[in-house]
Amino acid sequence: MATVPLFDVIDDELAVSETLRDAISHGEVFTRRWVVDLILDLVGYSADLDLAALRVAEPACGEGAFLTAIVDRLSASCKARGRSLLEAVDAIEAFDLLEKNVELTRRVVAEQLMADGWGGDEIDRVVKSWIRQGDYLLRIPSELKVDFVVGNPPYIRLEDVPDERMDRYRSACSTMGGRADVYVGFYEVGLRSLKAGGVLGFICADRWMRNQYGRNLRSYVEQRFSVELVLTMHDVDAFHEQVSAYPAITVIANRPQGCSVNADTTQQFGEPQARELLAWITDKCESTTYASSAAQAARLPHLFTDGGFWPTGSPARLAMLEDLSDRFPLLEDKSTGTRVGIGIATGADAVFITQDTNAVELDRLLPMAMVRDTVDGALHWSGTYLVNPWTPDGGLVDLRGYPRLQSHFARHAEILRRRYVAVKQPERWYKTIDKVDHKLTARQKLLFPDMKLTIHPVLDQGGLYPHHNLYYIISDTWDLRVLGGLLLSKVAEAFVEAYAVKMRGGTLRFQAQYLRKIRVPDPSQISETDCAALVDAFERRDTAAATEAALRVYGLDHLPT
């Protein structure tokens, strides 16, 4: 078979700087053989197949952790079918930026093939064809695609990549937005190279599934591919060095999304436990869950995403959330007139927030709800006001009609004019960042402090305007005491916990984007008994009672941990 390169490397003119060379060397994290074998099994790269007729890519071969395992299987497949090694000359594409890695891996693979009984001439030809120096992210795709992409993309910090090369990366990889780590590009290029039905299997940091810089990659995956498996391995001894990389194995296929397996592991997870879990994953039995002391897993009917952050949690917890997402609508819903929002941002709280009732004219003071007013679960107003520059129709007041307000803003003009909103609109220099929605003040609303260990809905009967550290929910349909009881429950908190960024000490962020993930039943379908139980639990701040009532309302018999 003629040697046809799968990709032409186009980075010859970009020298590998010493800084990048050092970063790659420090970023190389070598994977244990049993983990490599697990990934190859998960993607279906088996010696039982005619592997010489298939193509596998290894984007960053390092010292050959994946490549030696691939060659083991390819060699066995060729021998079982009576194929010559030269018939497999196009079966592998392995890249590395560092010449020393290419030379080392070629030598290791050549020795491996020699030990398998292959002849020297054919070994030399295939090894040079299989393993080449080049930048995987800067290659021009040929017409030939691959059946498999496997590996452990390098852990290279963005600041260690020279500007010129990073510009080329961003041009080549549309998913590498913001502060994206380099491994994001490896996912994109790998997925882009797959044939229809082809499969990618990486062990890599899982941060891209949940943080901002991974948003473009998540969207790309959701639109075009099927996430077959996410196997979280944070505490597993998966590498030859100790690293804090938050690794997970992800298996993604070039086909429409179908069933997806979510699995998590403990420190006990090793080679025997991997074989056991693999048997369950590949077995087409009726069981939807798997549990042992080393791992737990669940088969989900489809990938639990909606174009935003991918949730995290135990497989059983994610299976429950997916079930609720299939059965119930989102909290924010036009049909019930339910809306989630955030309080007012001023850009200069020291100027706009006061407790001095003589600071400006009384009708320019708008009573405000602050986080400190919500601490015990009931609303206790602290006497805080917004110095309000807005008219009810959404315009700014004419300062000439309010001499005290004019004087107040004039004293702080330097601070106010420095703000971005004022620089952008200098004639409106005394505006707050957000407009005041005067209708919101009088409405009943549930208030949520931004940062809290547990979900903490507090009822405002009306009369206060929320500060920007408070999020709020209003509704045309819900009795907010019933909704408050539902949102006080651990069921509702589970949605936020699955999506929200967790701060030091376990503090959660109850921001609008996370509150909007919560699913709720139709309020008209909740029985009077359960409504009364939720109201009672909410008013007594009894989370356990709220959770018990919520489980009934959601049709659950328990809350998975």
C-alpha cells in the first residue's frame, strides 16, 4: 500500500521556541498502560478488527505510551490475518513537536516490532511513516479521515505559547476562545478529522466541560457529535507522575447523540476495576446503573446538555436530573410568567447606596434589599436606599429639578465620570449601570443571595428593590410561598449544585444562569396537601420537610447522593 499522509503539517516556518519546548517537556504527563488499554477498548480499537484497513491518530505521542499499545494491537491484527506490516503503512498517524520524542518513539516502536518478528526493512518504512515531527494543531486536512483519535493532549499553559504560534492556533481552531488551554484545540482538530462513525478517546482535564473557555468546544461537540462516555478519574493514579489535572476519559463519536454513560471513580479504581467497569459499559444488558467501591456509573438516554455548562455530579444524581429535565419545564417560563433576574448594578455603590435619608430628596430614595437583610431566611430591612436617578418611564431625571440630588452627584462627579458607562455616554454621566424597573419594587419576589453554602430563598412581600448581590424570581402564576418551599428543597439545590461554580469551602453561586437550570412542575398540578406542606416548610425554614414534599411533587422516592 502506498504511503499517503493523512495530513500535511504546515508549521515548518514556526520554530519551537525554548520556552515552548520547556513547557511541552513540563506538560508531558505519561499515562499508565492499563489506562491506555482502557481507552483503546472504549473506542473499539481491538486486535479482533482488521486494523491495517483502519486509521488511528495519536496527536502528541510523547514517549509512546499510547503508540506502543496501538502497535501491539495492530501487529497482532496483521499476524492474525496474514497481512504484511507494509499493508499497515497508513494505519497510524502519530505526531510530536519535539524531535527527541519522535526519535525516541521511533526507536521504541522499532524494537517492539522487531521483538514481534517483523523484518527490518518493513519496520524502517512503517515507523518513519507512522511517527513524524509536526504540530498537530496546524495541519491541513487531506481527503483521508481517520477512524480513531486517542491520546493524552499536552498540558501547556496559554502564556507559555509564543504569540505567533498562539495566533495560528486560534486561526486554525475556532473553539480556542478566551483563555482556552491548548488541549481544547486538540479536541477540535481530533474531532474534525473523524470519519462518519469515527471515535475519539482522550484522557484530559475535564475543566472544559464546565468553565467559560470551554463553551465553544461544548457547543461544537453538542451540534455535531455524540458524547458516548465521560469517566471522571480525579483521584485515580492514572499517570506515572503525581499531577493535579482533574482528569477524565471522554469518548466522543462522529454520529448523532444517543445513549451516554457517565461514570465516576474513587482512589480504589485500578486495572481490575477498569476491566469490570468496561464489561458493564460494553454489555448490552438492561442495567442502567453500576456501583462498586471503586466506581459508579449510569446510562443516560441522551447527553444532558442544553448549549451551556455541562453538569457535574454522581452518575445517579445526573440520571435523576436528566429524568426531571425530560419530565418538567424550566423554572423561567413564559406560560407561568415566571422570570429570574438580578438586582441593580450601579458601578459606584459608595455614591448610589446610602442609609442617610437626608442625602437627597426623599422621592429620589428607593428602599433596597441587601444580602444582609436575608440572613435568617426572613427579610429584615436594614434601612438602605438607592439614590435613584431614574424616572418611572425609564428616563434620567433632570437634575435641575432636584438640587440636593444634583449637589450629591456633583460632589462625586469624578468617581461617576470615570465609570465605563459614563465614558461611553458622557451626557448621562450620573446613570447607574442598570435601569430601575419601577414595577419590580412593589411585586412579591423570592430573593437569593449570590453566594451561599445552601440554597436560600427569601420572600419579599413587595416594597424593596434588590441589590446586585441578590437574584430574584417573580411569577404571575406561582404562590411564591409554594415555590419558595420547592426551591428550599435539596432537589432544587441539586440543579444548582450540578452547574454552579463551587467556591472555596463549598460555597455555591446562586446566579441567574444556574437558577434558570431548575426544573419545576406545573403549579396547577401540585395537590393542596403538598402545597400546604411546601408553604409550611418554607415559613419554618425546614429544608428536610421541604425536600420530603418536593420528592412527592417530583415523583421521586429518594434523592441520590
